Amino acid sequence: QVPELENATVRMKNPECVKERISSLRREGTGKLQVISDFDMTLTRFGFNGQRCPTSHNIIDNSRAISEEGRKKLKALLHHYYPIEIDPYRTVEDKLPLMVEWWTKAHSLLSQQKILKSDIAQMVKESEVMLRDGFNTFFDQLQQGNVPLFIFSAGVGNILEEIIRQAQVYHPNVNVVSNYMDFDDDGVLRGFKSPLIHTYNKNNTVLENTEYFQQLSARTNIILLGDSMGDLTMADGVANVHHILKIGFLNDKVEEQRLKYMDAYDIVLEKDETLDVVNGILRYILMET
Ligand code: TMP
Ligand code: MG
């Protein structure tokens, strides 16, 4: 079926169930299928040559548009809140207000800098961001198969869109819901548009008012891609889910989080910087019979 499922990075609690679900997705056809994916650390790499790769927020933080003092403050926020975000021993209820705090403080700091709309493309060009290996195959397969790709991100939409545009994979089947920058008439950042999307509200509450919400509901077979426990609710807006296959990238604190991820995701990819397994599954599902 899918030889990539034998890769050393793959963990499955119930491999038989996964195989059955993949068969169902193939049998029911691409007209019913959509892919719902997180962006940062799911479609982009977590690390390269032993160095961490940036999130969409980090791309701005590290850019020349931010003063040294601003950068220090943003890094301090990251060091304080990121361990909370991934702490396997704290509940989502406990983390939620703290994530709102992090995003609110970070967005407020960014809005105090003189960030220009016209800086965005250069910021991305000069950054160390990398899409995961195999990204071309991933985006191209979905486009050729007429399968919509919905990117649901708590990162920065303007940056994310620029990354996929520069990689030449921003095809018409791609839809993005994320945090978008709000610029004044001179093209200077003055804030972020609402609703605020953070790690733990990636669900109906922010999707209800989006244009894409209607389209979402028609495709009841879903492949969900994420790297955080917060990504598991991204498909909640689809009313009558028929089959869902959840694939989770386990990037950090692997030992501590393994069991939790294996309970939550059908397929867990441990320290796997590629989209090979996802591409193998898509190849099989999209293959003409
Ligand atoms: P997502 O991958 O679920 O869309 O979440 C975006 C990531 O961005 C999340 O893992 C935390 C991270 N982040 C930063 O790196 N810097 C920031 O300032 C903020 C608010 C979030
Ligand atoms: Mg992520």
C-alpha cells in the first residue's frame, strides 16, 4: 500500500486501523477529500544542521526591521511561553489564557516597531526558513488531484503566504486562515486583524466567520497534519466528518510526548524533517485505478 509507513520515523498505535482508513480515503475518491494543515513546524522544518528553523513570527523577530531592544523582548517572551506551550504535564485549559497573553504581548511589541508592508518579501528571502523536504511533491500532487489544501495557522499569514509564494507552490487550491497584519495608509504595521489565532483555539470559534468555512464542510474526508496538540481540533468545523487521518510531527521533547502523541494522532512522525510519509499516502490515495 504505502511503503513509507515502514520508515524508521513512523509510530502508530494501531497500524491496521491506519491501513483501513487509507483504503477508505482512496476508495471514496478525491472529490470528497481535503487536507487541513498547520504551517509552522508542520510544513516548515523544525531544524536543519542542528539549528532550529524559524517560525513565521521568528522571521520578523530576527529581521532588520526590529530594534535590538525589541528583539530581546520578543526572545524573552519565547523563552518564557514556548516551554508552557509544549509542556506535556499542563492541560489545554491551563495553557489557553497564557497563549493569549503570549500572542497579545508579541503582536503589541511588533506593532511598536516600524515594520513596512514592503519589507515582508525581503524578510522572508533573508530568513533561514525552510519548507520540509518533499514540499514540491506535496503541493503539486494536491493541485494536480484537485484536492483543496487548507492551511490553518497561528503564525503570521502575510509571512506564511510569502514563503509559499517564493517557493512557487501557492497554487489556487490553497486557502489560508491565519493572523494577518493590519497596515496603515503609509504601509506601516499598526496591529493585527482579529480574531487572534493562537495554538489552542484552532477550531470552529475562529473559523465560523471565514469565507472558507462553507467550502470546508462539503469535503468530509480529511487528512489532518499538525505538530502540536492544539492542531488536533483544526477539522472541528467540518460538520459530518466521514474519515479522518491525523498525522502528527513530533519535533521536540520526543520521549516525554511520545505516548500522548500516539494516543492523539493516527500516525506520529518522530524527528522526521520530510513530507515523505505524507507524500506516499497521497500518492496511493490519488493514484488512478
Ligand atoms: P502554529 O504552528 O500552531 O500555527 O503556531 C505557531 C507557532 O508560533 C507556535 O508554535 C508558537 C510560535 N510563536 C513564535 O515562535 N513566536 C511568537 O511570538 C508567537 C506568538 C508564537
Ligand atoms: Mg505548528
